[in-house]
Amino acid sequence: MNIKDKFLIKNDGDKKSIIRAIDNLKLSGTSDIVKEYETKLATFFESKYAIAVSSGTAAIHSALFALNVKNGDEVIVPPTAPIMSASPILLQSAKPIFVDTNKNNFGFDTNSLKRNITNKTKAIICVPMWGYPFDYKELIEVCKDFQVPLIEDAAQAHNSTYNNKKVGTLGDIGCFSTHDRKILATGEGGFILTDNYEVYEQIKSFTQYANMKGETFGMNYKISTLQAAIGISRIDKIKWQVEVRRKNAKRILNGLLDPNVYEIEYPKNSSPNYYGLVFQMSYPVEKIKKIINKLMDFGIPSDILRYNYKVMYHYMLFKQWKRICPNAEYLSKTITTVPVHPNIRENELDHIISSLNNISEVT
Ligand SMILES: *Cc1c(COP(=O)(O)O)cnc(C)c1O
């Protein structure tokens, strides 16, 4: 068996939507179709404003710019995030401050977070990996107490919820990717959500070279009309996709027998989107490595292997900002992911279950 880790969507609405965009003749990032896409995004995610951009990385960079992050400023980021969450910090010549997570989820360890906020902290970026929510209430309280804005890198968290609100609308600015692998996929692309009009205006201007006035700095981060057209036809499928993912995850979880292999923790009042089903294992780290490799041999792919997942300050680019984050080290070495996207068949789900149930004996 060879289970695919990537969900390739076949969506009948795409062609119609693209042809409508082509017939409309305007294909740039300022067309009425892009506006229509942004309105749909704002409505679906229940946010006042949405700005579609060319990538998730561009979304994060725009958010940092809007918050006036500059040379020498500090931006807090979890070391369990991928490098794209922090590269835009470097682009603003600011310092990424790696703050430890919890041992069993991707939320910040609240004490470490408080200890690391200084008068140079311009923003906190939180990153719900594989769409798993954490304790936002505590995080938002800290942000309010210390008056530091919260950016959510929700690139993997479309339609994850916390307290019946969508992840990406809980902080000040929500950043999403619509890269081909994400739950809303437009090939390449991203978008930004905010309820703050000034932030919206800032980002809107920044993403279209500050309206070419030459007064303030700007980039060209606009999305193209064709990608927006695909976005329009696929937004309506997000709910269905997440439902199927939740159902698949549930089937696997219900079949698990080994108490040393369990789903990663998330708050009761929240719901993951199952961008990936994440397991944590209470086996020794060496054994866990073997287990992940063995699952791979059984045709069950893991994002941990695929992306060589490790805490960010172990990458050369970020070594100079290394800080000891023992929980994040532990977390990153004790988890693995299993795909649960809608193209996975029932017999494949059962193969995943039986593999997980026998794995500790095989390795
Ligand atoms: C995919 C992703 C990004 C980057 O998005 P791109 O559209 O590829 O630039 C950033 N952060 C996280 C957590 C991601 O998963």
C-alpha cells in the first residue's frame, strides 16, 4: 500500500470559474473577481476584512509591516513552526525570539512567554501546526496584559475552531496560505484577515506598492485573478473537506489499541481541521524514530520525515537565535502525522489502524 500524503482536489466548479475570469478579461490582482474572492473569504471566515495575497509568507510579511516591525525589534515565534513563519521577521531585520511551547501541544508555555516579552517585542506569532488549536484564552490574555499584538499563522488551520470562532480570527491579524497542499488550495496564494480598519488599509497599500505614490514603502504581493477564481470555486468545499477529514480521523482514533500512541492534546472547546492527524507517543525517542520509519515502509507517509521536521533554531538560518526550548524539543521528537484527506479510502484507513496497533512489536 502506498498512501498519498497530498490531497489532489478534483473540483468541477474550477473550470467554470476560471473561464468566467478569462471572459471578464481583467487578470491582474485588482480585478473585481479578486474583490469578489476577498468578500467571500471575509464572509466564510467571519472577519471584517480579507486581503488576498500571493502567498502565506507574503501574508506574514505584510502583517509584520503593518505592525511596524523594524530593525532591532523582537518578534516571538514558536520553534515548532516551519521556517516560513519566521523568515519574514528576518526580512524586516527584526529578531526572531523562540519561546518554548507546551510539552504536548503547539501553544506557548505561558510562563516562558511572559518571561520573554520585552519593550522591544512588537508582535507574537502563534502557529497551530496541522490545524490543532491550543489555549487561545490564556494567550490572548497575555497579549492584552502586555499590549503586544497577536499574529496567527493559520496557514494550516482553515476552519479549525476555538470557542466556536474560526482560528485566524482570534488575534489581531490572521495569516493563511492557499498553497496547493493547504485546505483551501489555489496553487500558490494566501490571504490576511483582520477586524481592524487601519491594519486593513496598511496591508492593502503595502501589498500593492503603496498605491504607487512613492510616499511609503510597498511590495507587490497581489494575487492573480486566475488564482482568485479557483479560490472562489473552492471556498464552498472547505466545510465538506474538513468534515471528511474529521470523520477519517475519528475512524482511526476509534481503532487505536496502544495506550502509548494517542492523539495530540487540544482544548475541549476547540476543534482541529485535521490538516494532519497528529499522534504523540510515550515511547523512547529512538524507538519513535524507528516507528515513523517503519510506518513509512508500510506506505504510511509522515510529515515529520517528509519535511525533516525539527525545531527551527536547528536550521542553519536560525542558529544564531537559538534558545533552549526543552518542551518544543520533546514535542517535535515524540509526534508523527498521518494523512486523513478525502482521497484516502476505507481500506487505507484500516491499514493505518492495524499498522499503528502492531507497530510497537515490529520495531
Ligand atoms: C504553508 C505555510 C506557510 C507558508 O505559506 P506559503 O503560501 O507556502 O508561502 C507559512 N506557515 C505555515 C505554518 C505553513 O504551513
